[in-house]
Amino acid sequence: MQPRKIGVVGTGYVGLVGGVCLADFGNRVINVDIDEDKITRLNNGEVPIYEPGLKEVMQKVVGKGMIEFTTDFKYTVENSEVLFIAVGTPPREDGSADLKHVLTVARDIGRHMNGYKVVVDKSTVPVGTGQLVKSTIQEELHKRGVDFEFDVVSNPEFLREGKAVSDFYSPDRVVIGGESEKALNIMKEVYRELNDREVPFLFTNIETAEIIKYASNAFLATKISFINEISRICEGLNANVNDVAKGMGLDARISPQFLQAGCGFGGSCFPKDTKALVHIARANGFPMAIVEAAIKANEEQKMHMVKKIEENLGGVKGKTIGVLGLSFKPETDDMREAPSLTIIPALIKSGAKIKAYCPEGMKEASWRLADYADNIDYQEGPYQVMEEADALVLLTEWDQFKNLDLARVKSLLKGQSFFDFRNVYLPDQVEREGLDYFGVGITRENRDVIGYLKQAYGTSVSGVE
Ligand code: NAD
């Protein structure tokens, strides 16, 4: 079978990973971007994002001549039969998804179309975007006075940053929304590698595929906010959220995934996709109270962390706080909506100075936190952030922060408070070294549960008196 000719528009986390992996599936791929610097770096063999395993696959497919990188959009369209749109859909001020990049690409496809094409929307987009892409392309063809057949398909991406390559090779499912059998058969060929391995394929209409993506992300974000709210009750009532999550997660209907309490969700997807879904729902007259509450709980969780630090240190004015981890999760340099971008500025506004280290996030952090640069000292390693610091805060659970030499931590810190906002350590393990441990949803104080019950139910509660 002849390799399919594929154009992938965008060389970000989705476009580059998708382009490289589709080339490894045996397709001929042209990866196009407007960012000249990125394309130059890619053509020099450099991977512009941090994503484990990506460099190796990229070298392999470049070596085999299965992928090329370009800024030439006309060349890409004219030489591809399938065009993936994988550009950003950032949030606008009102929370709705900004479709300007997607629609620019649609217009450019219409301008250069030279025969039948399948236009695949891989960006996360609101319901109705597939039809908008179709009418935008049609308008351009009309302006040119030409009439080429084309199909629009929605193929949302579910990869996780940090595991993007393995997720692309072994997805839980491939969702394809379309209207023509011809396009769906071409998509099956594009993904023949996954089809052969019996990865579940779900074929739907375009609108259903578009909403599957938003519903999935909103559900996962809600699950995180749920356990974070439970963690706050645990703190008040002498319970341990890790054990609560374990007790819940052993129920197969619940599952232990996305049930780890922490300092709030972030990243390029959950915050913007939940806001976009809320916007879509409101605009259509069906407000989604649950998703709105999940967003609010997430904002509160980040500020709850700030409060926890301030309360336990008796204020942070003039104090130095060491921060481990800046990226929104481990194994990525992505800083979009990372909890650190809320927690660090809040601490600085309260008078703290920050010493920070992150294995991959510091370059991104330095411009995203540029307004606070005078109060942030970036360090070269984890132990440097502790030197002379009044407290240590673990914000992202990178592997290298999971086995800290706690005796060394104690000897380097000026203070003795260790805020573990990813519940990586056990309280006893930390306190044995003479440090004070503060996790999320794990209280070391023996709270007055009986007193609470009396207050809530009166003295007649059985077993209380
Ligand atoms: P990104 O910002 O990392 O990359 C987008 C790329 O598109 C950039 O390199 C940009 O220069 C390029 N671009 C913008 N306009 C262009 C144009 N007109 N022509 C060519 N290139 C153009 O974005 P991302 O994280 O890869 O996300 C892309 C889409 O995929 C978004 O809709 C996102 O919600 C969705 N998504 C992201 C993830 C993730 O984990 N990052 C996962 C699933 C889905």
C-alpha cells in the first residue's frame, strides 16, 4: 500500500508528536508551522519541546525521509491528501475558545486546495467548529471560482504531556467524527497501525466527536477538584486523604486514576477546556453547574495552599521560600496555567522571596513570571533552593524530588517546614528528620473530632458522651 500523504499544521505538543508518530506509522508527513525559529530548529535536528522519547522517534523518521518540516503552507496543502489542524485554541477573556488560528488554517487550506482533501480537526474546538471549518474552506474556494471536493473530520487528541509519545502509540481509543465514508476509510488507513493492533475506534458525527473531548477533560478535572475538596474536609477532621482516595479507588466504578489530592490542576488543557465547555453550555442555555464548581474549587485549592504556608509560618513577609517544581506536572516544560503561576505571585505579594528549581520549567517560568523576577532566584539544583530558606514547598512531583536526602534538607533549611503539596512523602518519614510536615489532606494534629460532633449534633450523639 502506498504511504498516505499527510500535512500536519502546527508543531506544538500535539502537532509535532502527531506528525512524528504518524510518520512512524508509515505515512509521508509534512509538518508545517508559522514559527520560523521552531522550523529551523527542527530542521537542525533539535526538538523544541521537552517530551520524553520524542527525539528518538523524530531521528528515526527523519533518517528514513518520512517527515519534513517547513513554513511553506502552499507546498504543504498541495502535497497532502490529509491535512491535520493541530494549532492552539487558547481561551479568550470570557473563557470561550479562540478559533482564530484554526480558521486562519482553514482559509489557507481553501486558498491552496488543488484536489480532494480530508481536513482533520485535531485541535480541541467547540461544537460546531467542524461545520465552520467546512464553510470557511468553501468560501475560499468560491472566491477562487474553483470547486474541489473535500471532507472535514473531527479527530480529537487525548495524549498527556510527558507521556505524549506512548499515548499516541497506545491510545485508549481513537475518536473519529465525520460525514463521509470515503473520509472515514482514509482515516482508518492513516491509523492502520492502531487499527491493526485493535485499539478501539469510535466513529461518530462531527459534533459528537467534538463534545467527547470537552466532556472527557471536564470529567477528569472535576474528579481532581472533587478529591481536592475532600482533602480539605480531611484536614479539618483528622482524616488522611491518601487513604480516603485508596478506599474510593479500589471501587472499580470509581478507579484510582485522577484521585490524588494536590495543589490544583493546571496545564494547557483542563483549565481552558473546562472554561470553554462552561461557555458553550451557557451560550446554549444549559449552564453546567458541576463543571463551574470544579473550576471554582480549583482556584480555591491553589489559594488554600498559599494560606496553609502563610498560617503555618506566621506570615511570609521577609521570609525565603524554596520551591521545588514549576511545570504544571512532571516530565514537561509546559507552564501553561501551572499552579506555581498562582502560588508564587501570591507569596511574593505577601512579602516572600522565592528560590526555585524545576528540571525543565525554568526557561518558560522566567518569562511567565517576569513581573516577579526581582523576587525569584532560579537555582541549578534541588538542594540549592533549600539553602538558608525558611521553608520548602514541593509543587511538582518530578522523580528527582521523590527521594530527597531529608537529613540534608534539614541541615540546609534555616526553618523546618516542609510543604509537600503532592503528598509524595509520608509525614513520619519527614518528621523523623526533625522537619515539620504539611501535606494536602493529611493533618498531623489530633483534631478534636468529638468536639466537632458535639457541636454539630449536640450531646445526644450516640458514642459521644
Ligand atoms: P501549541 O501552542 O504547543 O502549538 C501550536 C502550534 O501551532 C505552534 O507551534 C504555533 O506556532 C502553530 N500555529 C499557530 N497558527 C498557525 C498557523 N496558522 N499555521 C501553522 N502553524 C500555526 O499547542 P498544543 O499544546 O500542541 O495544542 C494544540 C491543540 O491541541 C489545542 O487545541 C489543544 O487544546 C489540543 N490538545 C492539546 C494537548 C496537550 O497536551 N498539549 C492534548 C490534547 C489536545
